[in-house]
Amino acid sequence: MMLKLAALLGFALTCSVSASSAFAATECEMVMPRLKDDVPHGGCSAVKASAAQAAAKLPAAPKASVKTAETGNALSESVQRSASFVAKFKAGSRTGSPTMVLLHGSGGDENSLMTLAAKAYPGASLLGIRGRVVQEGINRWYKRLTPTTFDQDDVRSEAQAFAQFMTAAQKDYGIDLSRAIYLGYSNGANLLAAVSMLHPELVQRAALLRPMMVLNTLPDVNLAKDSILMVPGKSDTTYGPLAPGLEKALAEKGAKITEHTVDLGHLLGDADVNVVADWIRSIGSEKNGEAPTQTAAATNN
């Protein structure tokens, strides 16, 4: 029924339905058609099947028994983890522009934010990265316990792995990390926020779409060099109320925060493109060439 309704409304499905009886929740992230990037035919089912095939090739982590906040019942789940990150690099046409590093939301992959990033920063080089964890059949950046609580050891270890990957990416993709612009959505935005505090030398400019705090204990760190855009959704009833906590924590560490609430829920739309484009212009990202021009996305409504 949900797939049929989504089709009638003209949405593209970019992840999958959770099979967990503990949550019994749908984790489909629906993106407006003009922002989608190569969604497989078959919608959620196709993406979940693809993720399941990929997961079958990954080493299985030991089964973990965790307590859910909602029920208190033990949840036995299998989590797979790849030994390395899957990445996709698209060289840009804009001379002197920094590379945009893209981190998808739950159930997404290295392609998920390519179209949004290209609209927000035309001509920039793009590096899309896929999270190493597959949990409940979908790609993630770290293990979750409930929709709003997370395995703290896993968040920190995956942040460390990501930092190591990006250090190697300097040579592999010719990226100047001192000028890189990071863009994360939901699960990916949350990892970026964690990385910015755990590895402050790596992330200094980041756009966080629909973020929340995932670290229970914060390191003593100075983020005075960081410029961070936070874009919560006005109607995002689950994660929106949690965004101010992250904003406060980052600001207290010295980061320069730009907050722009969009008139959307947890899903992405044209407003996100324009907010990100405006922010990139505001931080003066270019050494050479013109700044990103105003996108035409808003005229496509």
C-alpha cells in the first residue's frame, strides 16, 4: 500500500522497510523525483534486495542482544560490516573548487546525495561514500539500538575508520581536506557531527541535514575553525526536536553555526538545495572561479 501511495504522489523510494519486530517501522526515505539519483526499478523492495545481496558478501559481526527503549525486550540481530568503504568519485568542471564529500542517510548509498550536491554546487567534484554497516538489511554508518539511541563504541570506531579513509582519500582522489565541504543527511549527518568532535582536524566545513546528537559523552575539543550548517525539518517530529541539543553542543565547542529550519519533514526537498547553496556561497569556498550560482530547483515546483 505504501509503495502504491508513494508512486501516486510521485516520490522515489531510496531505502527499505525495517524487518525488526522491535521497531515495526518503515525506514523508507522518500526524495522528490528531481533530487533522486538512479533509484533502482522496484523501489524499496529492489533496494532492500540489493542491500541483502551485498550484506551476504560481508563478514557477519557477532549477534548482539540489546534492550529496546520502547519494549524492554531483547532484540537479537545480525549486523554485517564491510572491511572498507565503497566510494564513488565524480570529477568536477569548476577549477579551484573544493570537493564535496557526501554521506547518505539510512538505507542510502554512495549515489544518494549526488544529485542534491550537484544542484547545490554545480561543477564541484563529488565524493559519495557508503557506510560500512548493514543492519536490518539497510546500509548505515554505525549500529543503532533504537531509532534515537546508538551503540557508542560503534559510533566511535566507525568515526575512526572514516577519518582513516579520508586521510587516504587525499592521495587516492587528490582531495584537499583543508578545503573539503562535507554534506550529510540524517544518519550520515550524525556521523559527521561525531567526526567533527572526535577528529576535529578532519571536518571543518559541514552541512548537516536533519541531524541529531549521537554521542553520549563529548570530548574536550576546540571547534573554533569549524563552520557548520544545520538544516532540521519543521515537521520532523522524531528528529527535529533533537537538533537543538547538537547545535548547542557544537556552539559550546566554538563552532560557527548557521541554522536554517526548512518547511519539510525528515525528507529532502528543493529547500535543502537552496539552503546548502546559499551557505556554500557564504563561507567563501572558492579560491578560483565563480561562486555557486543560484540553483533553478525552486522554479521547478
